Amino acid sequence: MWSTISSLKDNISQIASDVLDTAQELEAGGNYRDADGNDGPPALSVFSPVREQADEEREAQLNWYKAEVRRLAESETEIQALSMNYVKLLKEKEEEVRSLWTLSEELKAKLATNDAERARKEAENCRAEIEQLKRQNAALTEELKRAREIQQEQIASLQERHQKRMESLLARHKRELASVHVQTVAQSSENEQGPHASKDSPAGDESTDGCADVAGLTEQVRQLKQQIEWAREREKELADQVVEKDNLYGRLKDTHETALAELQAMKVSLENEKAAVEDVGDQLERSQVMAEASARECNMLKGERQHIRAECEQARQELEKLQLETRSTMKATMVAHERQLANVQAERESLQKELDLANKEADRMRLQVKAKMLADSDDLLNGRIAKGLPPNAAELESQADEC
């Protein structure tokens, strides 16, 4: 664009200088002077082929100037069309930049609002979930602690009761065994005495009482065994309850670890979302930077458009001025040419008249010379004849040739 305008200005300047030079040459050629510098009609060389060739060259140069003026007018039209297209393109760019800027502002505001609202909601949800998990963890820990304490108390009380009962049963069994042993010893001693025993104690009654005591002791031993078996079963049940409590504690621990893992995963997800929000913010900043760069470019294009408009206006003014000067110069040149052609025509007619007069005078002088030469030849011939000399054939032939 700048090179086109510069070349156009150079062409205009060159054409203006050429037109001025041509006008000066034409003005200088309008003053007819002879070789000695005296004013007067031009010589016969005006109608020579060199002068006609100069006229043809001048006419060709004028035609070239006319074609150049037409080309410059077409160039001005093209420049105006390019300027209009450039203005249209700049308007489209301005609209595009304005729409991008508006869209960027809307997206920025919407993103800021959505990010703030979503971050607030997510933070509240995370805090609520963390508090809930903490409460659940504390409740589970407290429940496990109470269950362990209750279990330990139950186990301790059962062990104590079982120990006391075992001790009481063992003491009672020992006492009963001791009494049975005493009774057995007494009975055996009485049996050994035999006839020395008192007659007041019948033998049948003593044996019956001993059998009853042995049966009672056997029943007591059986009951003690049953109680020991029940205590063992109870101890086994308590051990199963302890195992079940341990399994429950393990499951609660696994649940707690799972909740902690979910909390950690939620933290990671929040960090990822935070990174995504930061990426969106970076993209928004980059888009804002691009919008600012586009705005700066638009301002620069506006400045260039104004500069191009000024250059085009200046070129148009120079072209109009050149056209006016060219038209005035061409009018003056045409008037000078017409005046010169009229002068040349008049001079040609006067020269033709002078030429006709000169030809007539030359014919008259030629006839006079011929008559004089004929008279001289007659006189010479008469003189030779009068002298009695024969005429000279060579002289007669030369005089005939001259005539």
C-alpha cells in the first residue's frame, strides 16, 4: 500500500515536470527566429521531414500524457476502492474485536460467579462431610471404647464369678469328699469291729446311709461337672463375643480407613478442580491479553487508516492539481499549436506566393538569358561569316547546350 502511494506520487511528480518541460519547449518553439536571431518568417526547412517528425513526436508525447492522466484517474479510482475495502475490513475487525471483548467480559464475570459459587458450595459440602466423618469417627471410637470397656468388665466379672464359683465348688467338693472320707473311714472301722459293735445300731441301716451318701456325692459331682461345663461354654461364648467384637472393631476400622481414603480422594479431586479453575483463569487471562493485543492492533490499524486517508487525500489533491495544471497547460499548448499552425499556414501561403513569383521571375530571366545568348551566338556567327571564317561546331554545340 505504501509503495503504491509512493510510486503514484513519484509518477505524478515526473508527469508534472514533463508537462512543464514540454510547455516551456512549446513556448520556446513558438518564437520564430532565423539562424541569425532575427524575427521573421521561418525558412523553408520548417517543412522538412525533421520538423514533421518533431510534430509527430510531440503529438505522441501529448497522447502519452493523456493516457497517463487516464491511468492516474483509474489508479485514483482503484485507490479509492482499496481505501473503501480497507475501511470495511477495519470496521469488520473492530466489530469482531468488540464482540470478542464483550464475550470475554461476560465469560469472565460468569466464570468468576460460577467459580465462587461452586467453590463456596464445594467448601461447605467438604466441611460438612468432614465434620460428619469426624463425628462418625468420634462416635465409632467412643462406641468401640465403651464396647471394649463393657467387654472387659463382663469378661472380668465372668472370670471373677467363675473363679469364685469354682473355688466355692472346689471347697464344697473338698468338704464333701472329706466328710465322705471320714464317714467311709468310720464305717470301715465299724465294719472291722463287727460283733464288737453296739447292738443298738443295726447293720442294714448303716449300709443304706452310706449308699445314700455316695449317691448324693455322685450327684453333686455330676452337677459340679455340669456347672464346670456350663462355665466353659459360657467362657467360650464370651470368647466368641470377644472375637465378634474384635471383628466389629476391624470392620469399623476398615470403614474409618475407607472414609479417610474417600476424604483424601475428595481432597485430591478438590485440588484437581482447583487446578482446572486456575487453568481456566489462565486461559481467561490469555484471552484477555489477546483481546488487549487485538485492541492495540485495531488502534494501530485505525491510525494507519487515518494516515492512509490523509495520504490518499493528499494524493487526490495533488492529482486534481496536476490535472488542472495539465488541462490548463494542454489548453495553452493546443492554443499555441493552433496559433502556430495558423502562422505556419499563412507563412506557407506567403512562401508559396513568393515561390510562384520567384519561379515566374526565374522563367523570365531564363528567357532573357536565352534570348541574349541567342543574340550573342548570332553576332558571333555573323562576325565569323563577315571575316570569312567557317563557323566553329564545338562553340555552336556548347551555346546550344547552354540555351
